[in-house]
Amino acid sequence: MAEAAHTPGRTARTRTLSDIFKIEGVAIALVFILLVVIFMITAPRAFMGYRVYMSFMATVPPPMVIALGLTLVAVAGEIDLSFPSVVAFASYVFCILYIDYDMTWLALLAATAVGTAMGFINGLVVTKLGIPSLIATLGMLFLWGGLVTVVSNGASLAIPDIQGTLFHTIFAGRLGVFPVQILWALLTAVLIWIVLNRHRFGESLLFIGDSKAVARVVGIATEREKVKLFTLMGAMSAFAGVLLTLETTTYFANAGMGYLLIVVAAVFIGGTSIFGGSGKVVGTVFGSLIVAIIEAGLVASGVQGFWTRFFIGLVFIVSVTLNAAIEDPDKVPLLKQLRSRAKK
Amino acid sequence: MTSTAIVRLENVGKQYGKVVSLRNVTLEIGSNEIVGLIGDNGAGKSTLIKVLTGVEQPTSGSIYIRGKKIDAASYSVKEAHNLRIETVYQDSSLGEKQPLWRNFFVGRPITNWLGLIDVKTEKRIAEHIMRTTIGFRGAGIDVDTPVSRLSGGERQGVAIGRAMHFESDLIVLDEPTVALALKEVQRVLDFIRSIKAGGRSCIYIEHNIHHVHEVCDRLVVLDRGEVALDVPASSLSYTELADFLMSLHSARDTSAH
Ligand SMILES: Nc1ncnc2c1ncn2[C@@H]1O[C@H](COP(=O)(O)OP(=O)(O)OP(=O)(O)O)[C@@H](O)[C@H]1O
Ligand SMILES: [Mg+2]
């Protein structure tokens, strides 16, 4: 059957080219490389050296880990906007346990457990109260954020002396100049890729996002899978919170807030469907890098800092539209109108 | 028939808000029995199937499977699968964006102890089902094709092929021939005959009473949520059946006035 599909008219060269583009992530990787090249021209002093890349690899892992979790959430046709508060909560738990009890491994465990519990509750709110996740998790963003501010008395914490501990070296140390946390983020990416593309849980999420009615009829326990999903998202946000805390060695209540825009942008720039039912893990990895490089590159190119958000917003809208158009041109009303006008 | 029925519904009722879709339905499907379920649009046939296969919970009454009472609260599609009941639903039961191979196995994938899917085996079996059972000769369709690129009839074929693969004791077909070309309709009828020959049972919902009369052992007519007729197919000729269905209409018309 495969031989018949290739008509003799197609040359071997175009075939291999289109095959390369079919590999997950190739297109977006090229976009990333293009951006790097552009910034090498507009800001050679920063982008021709290695230092800017090392600093990326130190700062990108936390939002990347969250974006990987959010990719699964988006695949199921849901969204979780509560993660900035989960990041802050996990950061607080980690700091306070380190300060008061000198815990490191146990503090990581406790912080992740707290995030997991928060995610579990998010899942219950979404499934049992039947509130759409966009609204439910927006509410939980405030609820958890308010709670952590109350618990921490609004104060910030600093744990500078954690640097140099074995624990810090393992999760946020440097191999020479190379930040190790990027390895943790990439390991997470590999695991999430396997979960989405090879595990039965991922398959359930794909079908739930495709159509809830179909998922039910084929025997997927949609509610239970969604609770699991939000629980996993909570755990991953908490892990990201600990990574962030180790890099900055501080806790403050707004620690995760800066991630809200860039994480959501990273997921959908990466090509995960805004309609649910399909997700690109490799895309999310590059989406996270692209968002980070836009932020740094614009500043280094001399564009005023305020403009970075404007541009990320712009890139976000453009790439989401492009991704939707690739999925189905008729899903973009503007293109649909243009096409029908062209036919006349 | 002396052996216990595969399925027995007792005074089952189903309401959607104020809409009463099923009223006091009592029905038995024996082993190795092909039962034709007939009735007007909106008579409650699909609702009956959904209650029977765990998609919807009944509002009242009870369900017995092989003589064992089913706990309605925990009954689910998965449980029905485990009890060897297989269904081809009237509404699409395929994930549009998902490849064919996933659609064959979703809900019960072939996995190892970690829950990782054996993609190679699933694809191989899916390929086999496609070529032998469904008879897809379609150009450019393979196991990686997403459902959204299939025609209505091809989709129906996938759903039926899936039901054929997971050999079950009871196979429920809710209007399986609607989107199919004449030749494919014959395939479905042959499939139903093979169910009979294989000693298994089937519920066959169909508006073409000619087909129903041809392959079924028993005929059940639903009318506005109630069982209006339940007889062996041999006791009624095709014309008598048609006359009975028409008489339901006239009865309704006079009662409406
Ligand atoms: N989810 C639902 N919510 C509300 N009412 C419903 C729902 N599903 C079915 N109904 C109602 O229940 C009644 C029976 O519907 P059902 O789908 O069982 O009919 P049917 O016999 O399968 O008809 P058809 O031959 O057209 O498929 C109809 O009046 C329908 O409007
Ligand atoms: Mg129906």
C-alpha cells in the first residue's frame, strides 16, 4: 500500500524533505534557530557569546516543566491557570522546611506533595462542581495565592546558604558553566512525551480532548482521568517551584506570576491544539525556548523592556492562528471568508 | 430456551429531565438470539442501548446480566466490555483527530505492566482488521490516517470492524447500515448471520424492516418508550409486521385528536 501512495512524479528529494518536516518539532526548531540567527545579527554582542545561552538554561527549566504539564492539560481540552500560586506555595513550603528543619530532600518531597494535593483539589473542583476549567482554575489561582500570602504573612524568605549543598548541586548546580536544571527539564520532557504518545493515560487524554462523548462511549472514565490530570499538573508545578527556588534561593508570594503568560504562550506556540485532542511535547520544549529568547533578544537588541510583552503577545496570537490554520483552515473565520470570496 | 438470558431488563425507565424516553421496559436477550429492535424516530431505541451498555444510568428498574443483578451506580461501558458486550453506537464513537489504530483499541489498549501501549502490535492488528474484516481498499488510507479524513461509510466500517474484533457474547448494532453502500450492507447482514452461527447474540436496530425480518429470530417494537410488541420473527410475515407498524401510527393519530 505504501508503494502505491508514492506517485512516480514525486522526486525522491521532495519526499525526504517532506518526511523531515513530518518529524515532530522540526518546523518549530527551525523557527527557534531563525530567531537565534536574527538576534545574532541585531544583538551580536550578547548572542555571539555563550553566556546568554547558559543563562537561558538556568531560567527556562521551571516554566518549561510547567508548560509540559500544561500541554497534557490542553490535550484534554482543559486549561489550568492556577499554577503560579502552586509554584509560590511549593516554594514557600520548601523554604520554610529548609530554614526551620534544614530539610532538603524531604522538603522537596513535602513541596511536591502539597502541589499534588492542590492539583487534586483543582481536579475535584473542575469535575465535581462542573465549572469550566478556565474559570475554576482562575478562581483557584486567587484562592491558593491568597492562602500562601496569609500563611507566609506576606513576607519573603531567602535561603542563600543552600548553595553548595549536594542537593543544590544535583538540581541547580553547574557542570562547568552548564546549568544542570535543563537536564531535569529535558528528562521531564522525555517522560511527558512517553506519557502522551505511548501510555494509556495519554491516549485517554487525547480522546477526552477530541470529544468527551466519544471518550465516554469507548469506556474511558473521563472524570477520574481528569482528576489525575490536574493532580499531575499540580505535582509538576510544585517541582518547577522548587527548581525556581533553588535558582533564585528566595521565596516571594508573586514568584510564579511572571510565568502565567509565557507558559501558556509556550504551549500553544509549540503547536498543541487550542481545541484539544492533539499535543506536541517537542513543540512545547521549543515553545518555551522561543518565548525566553524573544524576551532576552528584544532587550539585548535595544528594544525597550516594556515592548517584550507586546511582542510575545503578538507571536502568541500569530502562531496560534497559524497552528489552527494548519489543523483546519476553516477553523479560522478570516481565512474561511477569504477563501470563499476567492472562489467567486 | 433453558439457559439463562444474557441480558434481562426489568421495568427499566429512563428520563432526561422531563422527557420520558423509556417507560417500564422489560426485555430479555437469550443466548444465541438475534433480536431486531424496531420503532419510530425518537421511540427510545438508542436510549435503551445506552442504558443497557452503561453509557447512561436508568432512572428506574434493574438490569441483569447472565442472571446477575448489575449495580447501576458502578455500571459503565468498561464494565459492559468486561461482561463481553460490544456496541456499535448510532452516534459517532470515533475520535476525529486520532489515527485509526488508536480508534480500534481505545479504552482497552494492549499494554505492558507499566501501562505503556504496544503500538506495533496494535497497528499490526488494526491493519489486519482493515484489510480483512472491513475490506478497505480505499486509496491512501492506512492505520495512521485520522478518522476526520474518512467518509461516513468508512467510519461506520471502523466502528463495526472494532466490534467484530473484540468477539463478544452480545453485539449491539444501532443502525449500522445507515451510511453504507449496498454491498457493504450485505457485509453487515453477513456479519449478523456469522454472529448467529458462532453461537453468540445480537441486538440489531434498523429502520429497514426488510433487513430486520430477514436476519432476526425475534422482533421487538418500541413505541414512545414502551414495548409494543415482542414476538418470534417466524410468527409474523413481513407484511403483517409492516401492517402492525402502520397501525401504531394510526392509533397515535386518533389519540392525538
Ligand atoms: N441526551 C438526551 N437529552 C434529552 N433527551 C434525550 C436525550 N437523548 C435522547 N433523548 C430523547 O429521548 C427520546 C428517545 O430518543 P432515542 O435516541 O432513544 O430515539 P431512537 O429510537 O433511537 O430514534 P432514532 O430512530 O431516530 O435513532 C427522544 O424523544 C429524544 O429526544
Ligand atoms: Mg437511535
